[in-house]
Amino acid sequence: MAGAAASPAGIRAPRPSGAVDDLPPPVRRSFGHRIRARLPGLAGGMLVAFVMLVLFGPVLMLALFSFNDSSIISLPWEGFTTKWYEEAWANGQARDAVTNSLIVATIVMVLSVVLGTMAAWGLTRLRFRGRGLIAGLNGSVLVVPWLIIGVAGLIFFSQIQVQLSLETIALMHLVVTFPLVVAIVSAGLVRFQRSLEEAAIDLGATQVQMLRYVVLPQIGPSIAAASIFAFAWSFNNFEISFFTGGFEQTFPVWVFSILRQSENLPVVNAVSTVIAAAQIVAVFAGWALMKRLSRSGEDENLTGLLTGGTR
Amino acid sequence: MEAAAIPVRRSSRAKRLVQPLAFMATPTALLIAFFLAPMLVMLGVAFDRGLLDGGVGFNFTLTNFTDVISDPLNRKVALTTFEIATTAMLVQLIVAVPLAYVIAFKAGRWQVPILLFLVLADELNPMVRIYAWRMLLGREGLINEGLMSIGIINHPIDALLFSQFAVTVVLSTSYLTYTVIPIYGAMKAIDGNVFEAARDLGAGWWTTTRRVLLPLIAPGIFISLLLVYIPLFTDFASPALVGGTSGYMLGNVVNDYVLEAGDLNRGAAMSIIMLGLSALFALVAYRLARINRLES
Amino acid sequence: MKGMIAALAVTAGLAVAGCGGGGGSSSVVPPPKDPDAPATGTLRFFAYGDTIVDPMLDPFRKENPDLNLKTASFDSNKAAAAKLAGGFEADVVEVCTDEMKPLTARGLLRPLDEKAVPEFGDLAFSERPEVRDANGDVLFVPASAGPQGLIVNTDEIDPATIDSYADLFDSRYAGNVALEATPLTAIGAAALAMGMDDPMNLSDEQVEEAKNYLLDHRDQFRAFAESDASMVNLFKSGEVVIADGGRGTAQAMIDDGVPVEWIAPKEGALSWVCGLAITSQAQNTDAAYKLINYYASPQAQAISGDMGFVAMNPKALPMVSPAFKKTADPRNLQNAIPQTEPENSDTYDRAWQEVQAG
């Protein structure tokens, strides 16, 4: 509390609170300004740098060492090589695992976006009995841990005597992923006025025309974001694939098993680096697409989406 | 589905019936068939005497639950899991609150890139991340080698890998995105005036943080808890890969029941208990988030 | 749509009520009509992660170009049984004498016709009692065997100073030791280190003692290796300097340039025998016989011998490279303690689980 006494109160004249509504930006800035006196901007920058280092440092290291000419992942640097990439390419299991994951994630993404958008539209724009219940069901999928969904899936399929395969994996991925699309697209739909849609209908547009020409452009960014998330949720999903998978492995399951069961670690390095690079490209491409799709071309959409999606 | 193609007038009776069905039937059926039904089947299996006793048909019993709960081993593991999950959650909150604050109020034009990188961090494959940490933290990993080569330590620090520390680090970094973004969302919704007002009333930064900022971002924190704290309890890949002899968590117990011992009944009971507890937690967090949002 | 939902609900309800075990046959698998024809279709091979290696499988793939060989791995027969009982189907499954009970108890194996495996009678350990079921039918065809002892990093430890399981518990190596995460060998190693002499037949009390011994020395251990390969990684990355393990595992490390030596402890090495079995859900039984016959062949056993394992087919011995002639000889295992599944294996499992949980 000693800080309170020392605070340089009165550097700026207090702003009459009524005027603030007209001038929000200066208020923001003044707030930042105030804090800068307490928490040096450097500290904020360092915090961001630290977090980025912790989040990406290990993966960058992994990428670097995928070019190291040593079967052990540690110093010293033994020289540059691309042989792990060649081995990875020649490794049938690795190729199959990546291909399987790509196929599953693509199918899951497309179906999730279609089903999720449909459900989001229904939940935000239509009135019907049981709406709350269905919304609750969608929401509850998002908070049930994947481990438990995976176990339930395994038990379910064994009880109805369905053989585990890529299909069962994809089915379970779809069920946990499209509610995420519902959440993101609903958030997008809620933010737009219905007046445009009503105007379109009043002007004689059919429901389909209205969806195509009025709604889709508005929620395009949401759908783009949802696609990225849906793809990643399926591609990265370990727990559900681990429990509901058969002979065909997905990429995360392959890495998990190889970390415990094989000596081909540099190959994992190489494959992982390629995957990580592809994911980086995908996210940035998706972001660019979102910017193009959004009318204003403003980044505000991203922040709006992220915060909207999590609410 | 074909209903969508029929031009319908607003307020027509047919529309009110057919349209919701057209939009909601498939998604809802899917959720019922492959989310609700598996959960119900699992519930049934949890209360069934089971295959191991050679029982045919459904024989109601509570023994799966009493066995799982009364097993001292499970209680011990539950405690370890609670410790690890809570530590990881606290670490993330300690990082996330200031980070969200910096992004929301101080990052300026860096705001979007930082957010994008956070999203990217989440998109990176979790297995790849775990694997990367493993090679960093190992006895001959880069951190130990680096510290030794500049002479800070003489012997590698063993506790970096195959320890609760390693599990905590990996878990914290795996979920950080989902901790930061809801809190960031709550920060964005704050009207800068309130800080102004607090300052004008003579509040210092600590008082402002505690009395103004934290209450306002509380809904965001509760959502973070909802999205992150629950999955932390069920993670089992991280402890299996970097925990060594000290990372045996509840997720591993479920895995052992289901995939090692093939005891679906107890595995189901264990899952149901965890599901029940997380539902309870979710309900509390959700209520708190709502109450706070309404009050603010 | 409503009808579909109702149908699904009914299905789910029936599933709960039904709880029936997986279907499958328990009669002897009929031999293929044309044993010489290359296999076709899909063959699903479910084995220990260490068995599924390309040097071993590539010749088989070449001989049967039209066969789609799918592989999946497990850490223990118990885990394999859990998966097979839970809707995961395979045609051929690898079994080991010391832990195959979960598979037989659940009726997951189907006896095979020994006449369809011409080399069967010549194979080492084919006379072991575990090979046959109660009716005298053959359950599996022995495919690999080897001794289990100690592995030491010769850069860190003078191998001449190591001769006992007790060395695993030596405080000099505290924090640098690994154990194989297998209940039988882990409890067995502790029992032998404590001076008990029949590690495969410990009483419940003795298992308890061995468990407490392991728990008291828990800080001794860096990690518990889920598989041979994960053991290799632990040595390779310098995480451990001494561990219990098979000679084949040590050989894999030597091949990889890791400075280790395999040592038979004075208490006696343990010996394991594993083989291939056909599952009760097997669909492509012709291809299954093909794979089993391939594993029994001198050619395949010579490859296995060069990997540090025992060559099960005597005709393979001359083909094994000179460096492995001695270790590939089945007579080498004569003085070892055979790993057999204890009557009270549940007690072993439970004790090991408690050690893992700490």
C-alpha cells in the first residue's frame, strides 16, 4: 500500500466521466500510460518474450536438431544432414500415420463446419422447443475431457461389437469437434444484426438466397477460424484416437508409441518438424483468409472471434 | 434437409416445425448417437457386474465404484494428480493474468500477432511438444549440457526430466492458450474508466489489481478453469512420457484399467466418477462466472 | 430422423443389456488348402513393439507381395488381451509364456494345427507345457527366446564389478537405474537381489517383501522402461547406467554404438520364450499360417539370431553370423531360470502397480 501514497496523482487533470464515452481511445492510452509508470514496458515485453520462448523454443530446437547428423538428440553438433528426412520419407509407418491423420482431419473439418454451421444457425436464429437442451448438449461436449470420451467410445463400440478403425476415430472426432464450430459460429452470428437477414427476406429472397448472399459473407471469418480449429482438433487429438483406434494409427498415436517403443527418434524429429511447419503455414494462411473474408479487413475480427469463441 | 430449399414465409406454421428439424436433426442425432449413447453405455457398464465374473446380461452392482474409491492406490494417485494439476493451473494463471493484461492494454499493434502466436502454440501437435521438452530437459539434454558447458553446474540436474517438475512444465505449456484467451477476453471488455476512477480515489496498483481488475476478469478466470483445470486432471500422455517414476496420474489409472487390465467395468466407474466431479466443478465455475458477470 | 434416434437408443440399450463377449471360434484352425501359394488379402499382426522390425518382416513382405500386412504393437499380453477383448481385431498375436494367461483365460486364442507348421517339432522350447492347451492342441509356435540379466554402461561402470541383481540397488548408482516395467521381472529382480531363490513362485508374503524393497529403493530408479526400445533410449540418452534387461536389448544398443555389456547375474539369468498364435477372431487364417511358418523358418531365425536372440530353428544356427553363434544357441539357456507365469500373478501385478504409483 506504500505505492498508493507515492502515486503521482494529479499529473493529469481528472477527466469528467461523462466525456469519456465520446473519446474512448485517449482513455485507453491514458490508462496504459499510468501503468507504464508502475510496470515498465520492458517487463511486459519480457513476459511476452518469455512465454514465446517457452511455447516455441522447444519446437524450434527440435527443428534445428532434425538436421543434426547424430542419432542422439543432444550436443555437440555433429554436422548438417537431411538424412533423417529421407529416412522419414522412406518410413512406411510414419507416412501412413501422417496420411491417416490428414484424411481424418480433412473429413472431420468439412463435416464439422457443415454440421456446426447448421446447428449454430438453428440455435441462434430459430425458435423451437428443446433449444436450450440441445444447446446444453452441444456445450457439454466441449467440457467433457477427451480421455473420458475416448473411454466411453471404446466401451460403446465394444458393446455394440463394432470393430475399431479409422472410421470410429473419425466419428468420435466429429462428435467432439463440430460443437466447437457451433460455439465459434454462434458467437459470430450473435454479433451480427438480424435486420439484414429480415430485409433480405422482405425483399423476396428465399431462405437459401438469404443464407448464401447475406449470412455467409458475414460469418465467413468465423467459419474460416472454425475450420482451422476443427482441423487442428482432429489432427492433434491423441486421447480419443488412442482409445478408439484400430490397426491404422494417427500421427499423435504414432509419436506416442514410437517415443516408448522405437529407436527412430531423429525420424520423429524430422516428421514433427515438417508437421509443425505445415501447421504454422496453415494458421497464417487461415488468418490471411479471415482478413480477406471479413468485410472490414480489420484484425478486430480475430480478437472478437477468439474471445467470442471462448465465451 | 430438403426443407431448406422450399421458399417459406416467415411465421408460417410449417416453417416453425420443419425448419428447426432440417437444421438441428443431423447434428443432434449425431450427438445423441455417439456422445450421449456412449456415455449412457459407459454408465451402464460402470454399474454392471461385468464380463470378468462370467456374468451374462446386466447385473446391477455398486462394487465397481466402491472398489475404485476404496483402493488406497487410487486415492494416493488422486492426491498426486490434484497436486500436479493445481500447480500447473496456478503457474498458468500467474503467467496468464499479466500476459493477458499486457496483450489487452499494452501490446498496441503487437496485439494481433501475439494472439496469433498463442493460437499457433495451441495448434502445434501436443505430442511434438512433449517430445521436444523431453529432449530439452534430459540429463544430456540441451539445458543440462548448456548449464554445464558454461560452468554453472558440474553435474546434470536430474530433477529436470522424469519428475513432477517435468510433468508440470509440459502441462502448463500445453494449455496456456486456453488459459490466456478467456482472461484476455474479459480484459478487453473492461472499460478503462474504472482504473481511472480507482486511481482518482487514491488506490495503488495492488489495490486496483485486487479490488478492480481481478473482480472484473473473474468470469474469464472461471472460464479458464473450466477449459483447462478439468482436462489437466485427465491428461495421461504427458505423465507417461516425461513423468518417469513419479508421474503416475489419474489418466494413467484409467488407461491401466481399460487398456492394460481390460477391466472395462472399473475403468467405466473411474471415468464416471471423474466425469461427475468435473461436472460439479464445471457447474460451480459456470455459476461463479455468471454471477460475476451479472454483478459487473 | 426420429426413427434413427429411436433405433440408436434401442441399440444402446440392448448393448448395455447384452454385454456379451466377442464372438470367435475355439476349434483348431484348419490348415491352408495350398500352403505353398503366396498369401493374399490383409493380415493383421499384433505383437510386442520390438518384434515389429523391418529386418525381420521385409523378407516376408517380399515373399508375399500381394499381402497387405498391417502391424500394431502392445507392451504386454495383458494389454493385448484388453484390446482384443475390447473390439480391436487381429489375426496373429505374439504371446509369451510368462504372461499369456489373460489371453487364454478370455478365449482369445485359437489352437492351430501343428501339421500345418512342418518345422514345429524341431523348434527349441516346442516341448514347453505352455505351448499346448488342456486338450493337447498347440496354442502357439515358439518364435523367439533369450536370457534376461543386467545391462551396464561400460563407460560409466566397470563391468567386472557387476555380477548380481543386488547391484541394481547399489547406492552408488542411485538415480541412474532403470527397471523393465514388467511386474514379473521387476518383482523377480528384487526378490533375487534379496536372496530369495524361486522368483517365479513367490508367496504373497514374499511378493509383499519384494514390493516393499522396491518402494524403499524407489529413488534408486530413474525410469521404468515400458519396452525394450524405450530401454535403449534411456541408455542412449545417458539417463541410466545400469538396468535389468534382455541380451537382445543390449545387442540392439551395441549395434547402435552405445557402450554397454550384457551380464548374466550369479543368481541366474531369467529366460523368456515367446511365440506366435492365431486369434479366435482371425479372418485370414491362411496368411496367418504363412507368417507363422515364416517365423519358424531357418531364414527368419537366422535373422533373429543376428539380433541377439536365440535361434529357435536348429537349421538356422549355421547361418547365424560368427559373432552371434554362441548367443543364438538354445543350449545357452539351459542354466537360466525359466520365466513362467506365477499362480498368483495378480499379486505380482498389484505389487508392481503400487511400486509405480510410489
